[in-house]
Amino acid sequence: MDLKINIDVHSKRSVFCQEHLFLTTGDVHHIENLFLPKLHVLEFMNLRQDEIEDIRVNGFLVYMFCHSVHDEFVSVFNTLKLFMGSFGSDPRWPIIGSHIPGYMERANVKFLEHAMGWKMEKRKTQKVWLTEDEIHDGDFIAIVRLDGLDEIIMWGTGSHSGHSVVVLTLDGEKYIVESQDGWYWPKMNIQRTPWKDWMKFAENADFNAVVLPLKDEYRAKFNQSAAESWFKWMEGYPYGYHNMLTSWIDTPEQNWPSLLPPKLLVVALDIFEKLIPDAVESLFLEGLNLRLGTRGLKLKELTIEAESRNMTIEDVLAIPEKDTWIYSDGPSQMCSALVTGVYKAAGIFGDMKVDATEFTPKDVYQMAIFNTTAVLPEQCRLADPDLPYCQILGKYKLTLPGYSSIPLYSHMNEHCPSQDTNNYYRPDGC
């Protein structure tokens, strides 16, 4: 079946002005440049019946480029500068590289100021050494690496940290445990690293990192043996890509960054499902199937299934993630979920019903379990006298708005908006 769309172009504002449109449904995608003032006829040939039905019910989505398609590619390249070029030349790190290039660091600092209003302040002291006696089980370490990836997480969630790790004693030795998949790190997956080694790796990776100590009552409550048993069960499983994004998608419409046009995510998923099907399956489709109680459905089938329940794909994505869900490669927890999982296993939440996979880095450091008046080691006070916690690494001072301010409650962080246009407002009890 064929379909024609007429676009009547008239009343040009200037001789050389033109518009660039992206027309799309769930299956049909087309870019059209409009320059001449005339009737433009777009003809779509040999459409399937289900495509025609989708257009009849939902119509076409039309997006307008801010600039020409050429300029959009230039914009994409400038964005990629946030991510590219962080392979180092340190001979001790022949594969994973070491430091972040200066241009990349500057680009990400500028991005945070422009996108989030956070003007990062440089520090004079860039390393503060703590002994194993000065760190304790349950101490949370909030991290920013100016590599573009952390900054995208921060922009989407309103967080002032992008990576999360926690101190835990295992087999009588102090370790940092984390869910990690950075190419700059010596190993992948859910893992443990001795404290001294972790500090070397973190310094090499240009981490900006702060240690957040537990309040005395939570430190006393921390069940180390239970946390150790749980972590050893999780150790070795892959990084939680399955729920890396859905941990902060709590609402159908109020978690998306302002620059993301409505409904564009589903369109992008349809395009990328054809180009990189394994990645789309891992990042989105497995989780969507779990939410709907289905198995093996692809995006189009999931969309139809959701519509049969009067839901959109955005509605399905907003269904809270469950710690009990098992993916094709096992349980899935990204960095902040693993930290929260340690706290959950250690009894920090008591009898509250909480799913660790719903916690972003911001959700962790805002829990009212950290000691905001702790007596810090002298070297910490000298390095950053105005911080309520110890910053152990980094060129830039890490400030954490809302630090240790939200009391614990059941079903915490399951329905929280996080929009930059609303200053990342978080209603009570969400």
C-alpha cells in the first residue's frame, strides 16, 4: 500500500532560508529538506498493513532540526569531544590508558556549568591519603570522572556524582567494592579491589572522589557478615547495563532531559534495533519484557502488547525495577544499585521494602544515613575546610546538594521526576 504526504511551503522569510524535517512513525523514517516555496509531495511505497494501521492511529511524528543536517553532524562531533580521547600513554597502562586530556576535561566542566548550572571550583590539594584505619565498612565514595559518561548520568538525574563505590571488609581485609565497566579500569564487572590498589587506579583514572561516612547509628547497625555474604554471591556478574537507564526513568514524561523531544526515544530504539540489535536488547528490551511479563518480544511486539494494556513504551519503562529480576546474564546492578544492595544486605533499611536497582548516585548520597558533622582527619580539613566530608582525589571540589537529607522509607525513589527544566525538583515520598 502507498501513502502520499503533501507539505505546502510558502511565505519564505528570506531567500536562502530552509527547513529540515525528520518525519517518522515507529517503522518509517524520512529526512526532508524544504527550500523551494512549493507543494512538496512525499510518497511512501509498499507499506505493510500494520504500518498503515499505525499511521492511521498515531499519525506521523515530525521533528524540525535546529540547523541543517550538516550542522547537526558538526554539533554531534562537538558533543563527542566530551567522550573521546581519554586513552593515555602511561606504559604501565598499555590497554586501558590513564589520564583525561585537557580539552576533554574542559569540555565536560563547561558542559556541567551550561547544562546543570554547576560551576566546578578547582582545588589546591588534589590527593588526600587515608589509611585503612580511617575508612570503615559502609563508607560511600561518590565520584566524578570528567569523561562525558558520568556527566550524561548527572545531567539526566540531577546528580553531582556519576560513579558509586563502597567500603566493605571481605575475608578480614578492607576492600572497595563496585560495579564497574570502564575501559580505563584494570578489570570489569562486579568486583573488589584492595584499598591501596584502588587509590592508585582511581588517581590514574583522574577521579574526583569524596568519602561519605555513615552516621554512628547506621555504622553500629551495619551487618558486615551479611553484606559480605551477599556481595560474594553478586561478585563477578556483569555491570548492570540492563537497568542503568531505567533506574532513573521513574515517570513516563518527567525524567527526560529537556533537549530530548517527546516520543523520540521509541523512534531512536527502532532505528538502533536494526543497527545494533544486541545493545538495544540488553539496554532496553529485556527489561521491557520483564515489566510486561513477556519473553523475547521485540520493540514492535512490545509496543503492540503495551497498547493492548492502554500503555505506551514510556509507561512501561517507568514501572519500578525489581531486585529479584534475573536477566539473561544474571542479576543486574549498576554502580549505585550495588552500593544500595550492600546497604540493604547489611540491614540499613531494616524491614522497609526497597529495590536497590531504583537508586541513582544522587539517590544514594541524599539518603539521611551519612554523618554531616563527622570529625574529619586533619589532612582532610586542611585540604577542604569547607566540606563536611573528606575529598580524597581530584582537581575539582565535589559539592553534593541535598547531602544526607532524605529519611529512609519503603518504596523509596520509585516515582521521582528529575527534569532540568524544573531544577530537578524531587517531591517528598516519591
